[in-house]
Amino acid sequence: MKTEADSLRARFRDYLSCKGLSFTPQRKLILEYLIRNSSHFNAEELIAIFRKKRIPVSRATVYRTIAHLVDAGFLSQVALESSQSYYEFIANSAHHEHLVCDKCGCIIEFTDPELENRIESVARLNGFEISRHTVHISGICGRCRGQQET
Amino acid sequence: MKTEADSLRARFRDYLSCKGLSFTPQRKLILEYLIRNSSHFNAEELIAIFRKKRIPVSRATVYRTIAHLVDAGFLSQVALESSQSYYEFIANSAHHEHLVCDKCGCIIEFTDPELENRIESVARLNGFEISRHTVHISGICGRCRGQQET
DNA sequence: TTGTGTGCAAAACATTTGCACACAT
DNA sequence: ATGTGTGCAAATGTTTTGCACACAA
């Protein structure tokens, strides 16, 4: 039986071969890591993890592969108020928005059809043709609120 | 009669004196520029404008003053998918969201109470205490759509 | 004098690029 | 041979910082 990971590998291979690029060991290592840890990350975090685990992929290759993965639609860039670019591995998952905790930094994903509808209406009212959209809510998550001394 | 600009100057002076800081000529020049041109900008844009107009404020002072203005609540950082930080002069204006055109880069502001309500509901449902939130919609604006050859 | 502010240049940080070598077709 | 990939180190672009001098309390 074909697992989801298999289909991701196949999709990436297809994307690469369409572009005349090859599925190199380094690209595979990066994809495998993301499949196993699909979530939010930035380039330097990934590089640090690879260094610690002795996974032999250079900084330049990480940046270059991230660009390919974004282009292929496997990663989407998440704009946070940070100096670094954050990415998230979207794979096959549906569109969702983010709640980001100011205290612990955790990122909670949510989907809300009503919210999505409202966004589409607003764009339409303004004559806009949407290509993408993001909703970020910052605050204190339930867990951190529970721990507050005050 | 007290204009809005006067009250902004006063508020900034108050903020500074509360922190034991002074309302220097450079800080005044930056604030005056923003009052007159309240909108979206990044630090390097501002520095370039000041250089062209021969307004004598150094790069370091621009960055340092922006940090103070953010801290004082006069500016808010707008997270775009860019290598530079964007800011917007919020002054007394109500909360609003952004439509950003991929083609011409224009930023349209909008407010939508229903959207805001929905965001609050979603946060509540997830046990989150909101401190701030942003909605960014990217796409093609009405004007650019009109001009498309295709 | 002590605290704070400024400008400059250097440093720091994230990211991109040029180049030489490696590998597969 | 040609095209593509990698790693390294250098370059780039943005933002921050150290330091010496200026100014006001």
C-alpha cells in the first residue's frame, strides 16, 4: 500500500524531473526530514538540526532546496514579525490559519470556514482577485494563561 | 484649537519623558514626517527620503527611533513576505486589515466588523487571549486587473 | 559629572551568489 | 562534453552595536 510519504516523495521527484532537476541525496534528506517533522521552521533551525545530527547538507543547499520546495508547493512561507523567514510544510493539508503564543512561541493551526468566507467577500467587495491570504492571531495560549502567576 | 497632529506630538513627548528620554530635533523630524505622510514604509525607504530631502538624521537614529515609536504604540510592524520590516503609522486610527497587490504593490486598507468578530470567536474557542491580529490578503487589485492584456 | 543622543563605521545576522570541483548522461 | 548539484567562502542587504563626541540637567 502506498503511504502518504511515498506519494510526497513521488510528487517531489515528478516536480524535479519536469524541471530537468534531479532527486539528489541532499534533496532527499531534506524532504525526509520534513516529512517526519512536518511543521513550522526556518532555514537556520533546519541547518542547526542537520549539523547536530551530522546530516551532511550544506547551508547553501538548504536555502536552495527550500526555494525549490516553495516553488513546488510543498512549503509555504509564513510571514511572522521576525527577521527570519518561516516556512511550513503543507503537503496535502487544507488551508489553515495560525494562532501564535507570545509567551511560549507555540503555533496552533485552525480552520474556520466562516472566516474564509468573510475574507473572500471582503476581497470581492474591494475588486480584488485573491491569490492567497493569511490570518495571524497573537496572544497568550491557554496553557500559558493557566501558568500565569498574576 | 488642538489639532490631531498636536496631540500626537504631545503623546510622543509624554511617552519619551515617562521613559526619561528627550524630544530631540531628530526624533521630531521623524515624527513630523510620519504625521504628514502617515502610511506604510520601511526603514530604508525613510532613510532614502531623508537623504534626498537633506533632512539630517542618520541611519542609526532612524532605526532607533522606529523602535521607540513601535514601543510607544505609534507604529505597528506589518509582517509582509519581504526581507525588510514594514511599519505603519497607526496614530489614532481604528484597527484595519490589508489587501496587498502582487502586481503594483499597492496596499489597500479595509475594516470589516464581521471579520473581526469571527477572529475573536476563533481565539476564544481555542483558549487564546488575543493581543493583536493581522489579516493579509494578496492578489491582484481592481486597477491592475483592468489593465491585464490576457 | 552623569545620563542620554547622535553619527559613523564596524559588526552581526539572514540570505544569495560565484566559483571550482563532482557526478551523471 | 554538457548540464546540473554541491560546498565553500565571499558578497549582499538589513539591522544592530560600540565608540567618541555633543548636549542638557
